Amino acid sequence: MEKIVVNGGRMLHGEVEISSAKNSVLPIIAASILCKDKSVIENAPMLEDVYVICEVLRDLGCNVYIDKKDNKITVETHNITLKEPNMDLVRKMRASFLIMGPMVAKFGRFKLSMPGGCNIGSRPIDLHLKGLKALGAEVETGHGFVEVDAKKLIGNKIYLDFPSVGATENIMMAAVFAEGETTIENAAEEPEIWDLAMFLNSMGADIRGAGTGTIKIYGVKELHNTCYRPIYDRIEAGTYMVAAAMTHSKIKIKGVNEEHLRPVISKLQECGVIIHTLNNGIIIDGSNKTKAVDIKTMPYPGFPTDMQAQMMTLLTLASGTSIITETVFENRFMHVSELCRMGANIKIDGRVAILDGVKKLTGCEVKASDLRAGAALIIAGLCAEGTTQIGDIYHVDRGYVNIEEKLKKLGADIQRVKV
Ligand code: EPZ
């Protein structure tokens, strides 16, 4: 086991490189199942979750080569078989359920373990299954498994009760070879959905409207080889933006697409953070005192739930009272108790957290409960008085490439130690 140890009080400076988006690369690797043979993903982030989904594809018979030096992942599908993947492997990561759509599209049927819930919520899959049924599949659930059988997938119109990212992705992939036209209405609009559609189209799929609330998929016969470079990780970028605001530093975030960060930029500007957008990145100047603001997490283009913990950390030291409402997941406040141990003044009432800004945070031993909460606690440690030790750091490694190295390069006093 490892933990991260941070000595607070250092200003940050310089610039940080952002990796490719984890939440693009996971569905893209799942979608590579649909390729006739070889797909290459460039600038892939070397993350635990990426290794897990690569293992799942290997378990299905794919050849998967991970080149950690060049950050390249190659998937060859000529040996893929229709088998039930190793349950322990699949259960390691919920996003493994994203292979359901491509496997049903490729083989006409698939059986997969139900994805468990996780710390932030029950994470149901009813919308995924509603979409597969609408395409003509028979869906059986029981004994902890989901079995999908579709002699033939026929295009249809599907309305999502909630703009679920995973359901939009699974349905889009399942519909790629379906006969005729499929329309997903009230689809998720996250940039990673657009990225997945562009990856599929680079192999010859015909998907239009991805990134908007209505996506159309026109069935094609097969998908050819491709080489694709995913978009940058807007949540990783937002995390470093908050780190600069928290430590009242000025840093440059390289590579990100400012459009994907609009909700985060606008909220940080409301807090008093100065932000300049350049053609190759963003300058964050956190020298002003942070003002209290209210935040309500919403599906894109609203404020992202994956940035809620990080923004909460910033607001623990803001002058005034802030109200944060988490509308996307039912249990995404586990970082609150850890922040209160560091001296924050936060009260929870259901899905609402009320923060009264305090003068300072003090370092202590805390634990990460999920990857974003872990990142938020590291940020808290950057400005807390004394030393903060963040345990269960494996959560953070699922979504952040070398977080302590990137922060050390920015001037933080931070190291990873074996426990
Ligand atoms: C994706 O999860 C992301 N994960 C999450 O990022 C992110 O927080 C989430 O989208 C929301 O943006 C990946 O992309 C791998 P959802 P996903 O389906 O697809 C309800 C991170 O930190 N829902 O949009 O599971 C569900 O209960 C992770 O990087 C249904 O009701 O999210 C939840 O309340 C955490 N029925 C809401 O939708 C369904 O069938 C959002 O879930 C599916 C979802």
C-alpha cells in the first residue's frame, strides 16, 4: 500500500502537461472490439483503469499491446472469442460494463457480470438495458449477471430518462452495425461522448450529433483499422486549476480545450480566480482572495460532478458561505468528513453541503474514498498548515497520471511513500 505525504504552504509555478481523458480512453478501448482487426490509441494515459480494461479485452482473446514509453495502446481483435470474461477482473471496474454494447453488436449476444455499485452511488444500468431492448435485444438479469441476446439489432428511437454517459456510450456502440437508423434522445453531451463517436467514425462508423442531446447512428457493415488520439482530460486540468487557486499561485495548464472547461472556468472566475485562455492552454492566476460561491453539479454542459470535491476544497477557505448541491450521484460527499478533520466547516443536508469559510486547514492523516475525493485531499494538503498524509492512494492512481510528480514539478513539497 502507498500514501502521499504533502507538506503545505508552498506556492506553485511553471506549467503542467495534461494527459488524455480517462473517460474517453476507457470507452474507446471497449469500442476497439468493433474493429475488424487493429486499432491504435495514441497518447493514452497510463492509468490503473486503462490496464484493467486492457486485461478484460485480453481475457476475451484480443491481443493488447501497452507501450508505456510512447503512451500507445494497440488492440488486435482477430482472435477475439465470445466467452464470459473473468468476473473478478470485470468487477474491478464498473466501466468494464462498456464492453456489453460492442460485444452484442459484434456477436449478437453476451453475458456479463452486473457492475457493482461503488462508494459514490448505486450506479444502476437500467438505461443501458432499455437501449439494448429498444434495438431488439432480449435482456435477462439474475444471479448477478446480465445476459443479452439479439438475433438481429434493428435501429430505433431511444429516449434516455437521464442523460447517462455510460448508457449513451453503450447504446451508441451497440447500434453501430444495427440495421437502419438509431436516434438517442436526451443523450449525454459530455466531450468524451463526442470523442468516442469520432473514434468510431475514424473506423468507418456513421454517427452524427455526438456532443449534443440528439445522436443519430446509421448502421454500417464493418469497421476498419484506425489510429486515434483522444482529447485531453478536462477533469485532470480542472483539478490543477483548483490547486493553483487554492495555493494562490500562477501556473499554465498546457493542451486543454478551453471549451470543455467552460463551466469550471466560469465558476472559478466567480470565486475571484483570474483566467487567461491561450491558443495552447490556460493561465490560472489565483492571487486574489477566494470568494464563496454556490455550485450545483449537472450533466454537461453544467458543472461537472467530477469536479465537485475539488471545488469544495477550494471553498473551505473562501470568505463567506458556499452551498454545494450534488445532483448527479447520491453519495458523493465522503470527502467532507476528511476535510472537516483538517479544520473545514461543512454541514451536510442530504445532497446539499453548506460550507462556512475558515481561516486555515491543518494537516493530518486522511483517506481517499474515490479518485476525485483523493485528488481533493491532496489539494487540501498543498495549503494546509503542516503535513497531510493521504491513504488509499490507489483510488487516485485510477484517474491521475503521476499526480505527485506533476505537482512536484510545479513546486509542491509532496512524495509518495510505501506504507
Ligand atoms: C461516467 O460514469 C464517468 N465514468 C464518471 O466519472 C462521471 O462521474 C459520470 O459519467 C457523470 O459524468 C466514466 O466515464 C468511466 P452516468 P457513468 O451513467 O457513465 C444514473 C470519474 O470520477 N444512471 O452518467 O457511470 C446514475 O445513477 C468517474 O472519472 C441511471 O439511473 O455515469 C447516476 O446518478 C466517476 N441509470 C447518473 O445517472 C443508468 O442506466 C450519472 O450516471 C445509468 C445511470
